[in-house]
Amino acid sequence: MSKHGVLLVLSSPSGGGKTTLCNRLSEIFPNLRYSTSMTTRPPRPYEIDGEDYLFVSEEEFFRRQKNGEFIEWAKVHDNYYGTLYSHVNELLDAGYDVILDIDTQGAATIKGKVPQAVFVFILPPSLESLAERLYKRDENCGVDKQIILDRLSAAKTEISHLGLYNYVVVNDDVEVATETLKSILIAEKARTDHLDLDQIINSEKFDFLLEM
Ligand code: 5GP
């Protein structure tokens, strides 16, 4: 019944819990696919190339950027990140709903190009809780404390762009946040602009409507 999939743009400050929520949503909705971004950031020890990100050199990144291969790209925390047109189009054309996990700059670009996308900001309950998560996540990776302080300051800037988004989900309790996201996706999938209305109207199931 869907005409095309929903493009769900998720942003949150780094450490806001987006990855966990994306994984939860993918388990609930088998038709949902995560768009793997390309980045110049070095992989963290637990990250898998091609799954978490496509890790590339700056040279490779800018070759693709010049070729116009990115639907959006941005410099985030001194590294470059980009979403490949080909990747997103392939998934949407195959009928999947697609999640983009991107920063506020990228979300603003997508809003200009795909205004019908659904924009959701995952808000940590407080900056203190965000700091805790960042320390916990990076404690085994030897990350400099200054990097974490920079990420907290970036978080404040990102939160100031909340007005760009259709929905805000506070990630205090991961179960509640998952349920909220689930409700958003279910509601968005039922919107008339995501449905093939001709197919519904012409469906035999609804013939009685035409006879009335
Ligand atoms: P991290 O390096 O911690 O995985 O991500 C840092 C930030 O980059 C996060 O806010 C994440 O959403 C953002 N990001 C990841 N991929 C992309 C992308 O393709 N485009 C943009 N604009 N931001 C991205």
C-alpha cells in the first residue's frame, strides 16, 4: 500500500543514544534500513567498516564530494561525514523505510532537498547524563578529555537547532524512547503522502465505497 518508504532523519548530540535506538527500531520494523554514512573519522575499536560507517581517507571523501555523490555532507567534530545519494535511493527505490543518523547541518540540507522527510531529534535528559555516556563509551578508547568537552559544547549548539525538527524524543528511558519513535514511524507511514491512494481507492477491498 506504501507508495514509497519514509525517510527518517534522526539527530542527537554524539553519545545521545541514537545508535541503540536505531538498532531497536530495526528490530521492530523489518522494512527499515539504516543508511551507512561515509566518514574520514578513524574507526573506534568496536566499529566495523561498511556497517557502522564506510571509513575513507579525506582524499577519497573529497573526490566523491566533487563528483556530487553526497545528498548532504558536513564537517562534524573535525571530521567529514556524508550520506551517499546512491545508497539512500537504492533503499527507498527497493521500498524500504530509511533512517539517516546525521547531525543538524546535514538535517538542514536534507530539509531543503527532501522536505517530506521526517525529522526527529533525540534529546539526552541532561548535559550531565550526556557527559557520563561519553566518558563511559570512550573510556577504553584512550580519548582525550578535551574531545569530550568539545563534544559537550557542540551538543549545546546542536540542541539550539531543535526548531528544524518535527519531533523531539527525550532518551531518558530507552524503552520509552523506543516506543515513542515506534509511534512516530507508524503514524508517518499512515500519512496520505506516503500511500498509494489510487491503489487503495481502486482496490477490490474498497469496492463498496464506490457503490455507495
Ligand atoms: P560519531 O563520529 O560519534 O559516530 O558521529 C558524530 C556525529 O556525526 C553525530 O552527530 C552523527 O549523527 C553525525 N553523522 C554521522 N554520519 C553523518 C552523515 O553522513 N552526515 C552528517 N551530516 N552527519 C553525520
